[in-house]
Amino acid sequence: MKRWTHPQDFIALLAGIYAFLSPIWTTTTSKATTTMIVLGILTAAIAVVELARPDLLPAEGATALLGVLFFISPWVMGFSGTHPMAWTAWIVGAITFLVGAADLQITRSHHKPAAMS
């Protein structure tokens, strides 16, 4: 698989950057800000790893996991009442999960098990 050619990884990168920057223009709390910055940085970093090493299976699983963490973070971190930031987390989480799950499926389809002798 070629490096730097997977559009789904660019989507995850953009989602991570958006989450990282979202406290600038979204009504937020300190917990929400910290959560979105940390998860955004992790998502963007993993997307860069996926772009550089598209055959690395654990990275795709990590992207899907980060999507789940984004999605549940408003309830776990207690900012579900801060609707603008909660909606940002839910939307970014859904996008990140779908991208990670799809990317994992694509990567697995390119890894064919060796024939047993």
C-alpha cells in the first residue's frame, strides 16, 4: 500500500485538527477544552502515522477507539450539558470511528494470510 495516498486518513487528520482547535470558537468548559485538545492531538498524530505507514494495523484500530472516546467523552467528562462542545465531540467521534473502522477493513483486505503448506 502506498504512503500518503489514503483519503480516509486525511479525513481523520482533519477531524483531529478540528477537535484540537474547536475550543477557540465553541462554547466550552475547562474539562471539555482539555478533552478535545488531548483527543484531537492523539487523533491527528495517529492519522499522520497511518498516512506514513498504511500497513500498520494497530493504528487503524486506535483511530476507531479514539472515535469511541470522542463520542462518550461528553458523558464521561461531564460536559454533555455544554451542547456546542458535546455536539462537536459526538460528530467528530462518529466521523473518526467510521474512518478508523473503514480503514481497518481496507488494511485487513490487503493483508492476505500466507498459504499453509
